[in-house]
Amino acid sequence: METMVSSDNLYSRTLDALDEAGNLRTLSQAEHQGKWIWKEGKRMLNLSSNDYLGLAADTALRDEFMRTLSERDFLFSSSSSRLLTGNFTVYDELEQMLAELFGASGALVFSSGYHMNTGILPAVADAHTLILADKLVHASLIDGIRLSAARCIRYRHQDYGQLEALLAKSYKDYERIIIVTESIFSMDGDVAPLDRLVDLKKRYPGVMLYVDEAHGIGVRGRSGLGVAEEQGCLKDIDFLCGTFGKALASVGAYVVCSEVMRSFLVNRMRTFIFTTALPPLNVAWTKFILSRLGGWNDRRERLAEAALRVQAAVRGAGRECPSSSHIVPFIVGESNQTILKAEDMQRKGFYVLPVRPPTVPEGTSRLRISLTAAVTEEEVDSLCREL
């Protein structure tokens, strides 16, 4: 019993230190109502959601789906991994749809973006592999890199001169080099020049490109296929990854790749092999959304226009704003001051939350304004005034 108390004291001291630094996290209790959040009796515009196209709260869309849902797919659990009895027909249909949309020979669906990013790199990278990853890639990618047997160098954020120097220095020493990046970075909202990365990949033998489009799928490109579509390099990316849980208003994740790579992942990717498959109902919903993705250009245009206005307002307030997307950071700096700014914005009717270390580097705590296509011009005007 004494050991247990001693352990609890150790963890309590850690929590106390986090609290003192303004970095203690708690689970917030709030009620969702479309684009609004109700908390402690106050209604606020939700600017902390990843529902970028405003589809998650679209009841008409949901009703249309329910009318078209077949009895075959009306299952709330797969009750198995896909390699046992969990590979329902709707999975194959979704993966075929993904491959056809992206013009690839293969695609594979996962239970979450975290499963995807912590599973692919350990499966494909061995001790003869070098991973060159952008300094600001998501925590799930960092965990995947750590789980792999590869050596990793993280190049300075969006410093492609340094990346090229590392490629030129290292390509003869490794059987394979994998460049890892996000297309839209989740905290700064800046966009990677994927076409430039493709050019670097083609200049050196044995180089592969891994791109996480978690925040790009749905909102960028003529058909909503992401930044890779927008920049004309869909077919040049070896691992074109994305999630269904943000703009596509569903759950799970995917990689578009070659058929050979798909088969390799099915055989070697532990986070695919040893987990229960998504419920067929969720997969059917994802397929329904994906089939309509190309028709939502009006939503994408509204989102892009709102983003430009909020970016300008942040810069007008004298703040650095690296964003060129719908994710707009308002960088405050110190964590406690960021909490106070978030509370002030909530009092004014905007549900924005403080993002603090370790999610972002020390000294760069911020409000992460996450815009959606459901926000009106008047609401954007009001937000810009308060910033």
C-alpha cells in the first residue's frame, strides 16, 4: 500500500507541475448543437472542430444516407480483425473507390489515423532505411518513426534546402530513404510544396515519399482529394495517407499506394493485423460521403474565403500567422496568457481552445482557430473584430 501511495505522489507532483505551467489538460464537458457548443449555459460558435466542410452536423445528409443504407451494412460491429471474419464487402468497395478516385492500383483502410501513422513506417522501414521527417510532423508519425528500426533525421520545418543536402549526403548509404511530411500542418496551418518534394524524390534513387493529408483531404483540390490533387502530384506519392474523421465527417483512415505495397502492409503492418475492424455501418457512411466529395466545391470555396479573412485579421492584430489554410493559429506565447485569451474569446461567444506544450513548442502556445464551411460571413466578421 505504501508503494501505491508513493507512486500516486510521484504522478501528483507531475500533474501539479503541469498545472503550475498552465499545461494541465482536462476533459471538457459541452453539448453539441450543429456548429454551436453549449457550455455552462452559454452558446458559442465552435471553432475547435475538425468538421471542415460542415458535414458532421448536416442532418439532411444523414437522413439521405439512412434511406440508402442496405441491411447488409447495418451492423454496429465487425466483431473481428479483417484477416479473420471482419473483412466485409463494404470494405472492399470503399478501397476500390479510393483507388479509382486517386488513380492508384491499391488502397487500404485503417481504424484510425493513429493506427495508420504508427503502423506503416514500422512495417516498411528497416535498419537499412533512413527516414527524413519534417520537424513539425504529427505526434502519431513521430511515434511510428520511433517504433521503426530506421534511422531518423528530422529536418527544419519546411527547410527544403536542408532536406536536399541530407538526401545528397545520405542516398548512397541506405537502401531506402523515406521523406515524411504533412500536406497541411496541423498547428501552423501552412502548406507543404508537395510538387517540390516529388522533384527531390525523383532526383535521388531509392527515395520514397510519405504524405499525411489528414487536414487536406476534402478541403483542397478540384475534387476534394487534397493538396496532392491541387498541386498535380497524386500519382507521384508512394504513401498518400489521410483520415476520414475530419472533413469527411466519419472515422478511420486510409493509404493510397501500389497494389504490391497494399499486400505488403496486409501481411506486415501490426496495427492493421492485430485490431478489430471498423463497424460496417461506419465504412458505409464513409463510402457515401466519399462518393459525393467532388460535388462540394461551394463548401470548399466558402472555407477558403473565410480562411483568407481570418488570416488577415490575425496579421492585422500584429501576430505572426504562417497559415495558408483553414487552420489559423493566433500565437500568444506563454501558456497561462493563452488560457486567458481563450477564456476571453469564449466569453465573447467563440469556442476556441488553448493549444500548449507538448503539442506545440515551448513559447508558442496559441489559439488554434479551426474554420468550417458552416460559418457565415457575419460570424467571420464578428470573429475578426474580436481578434
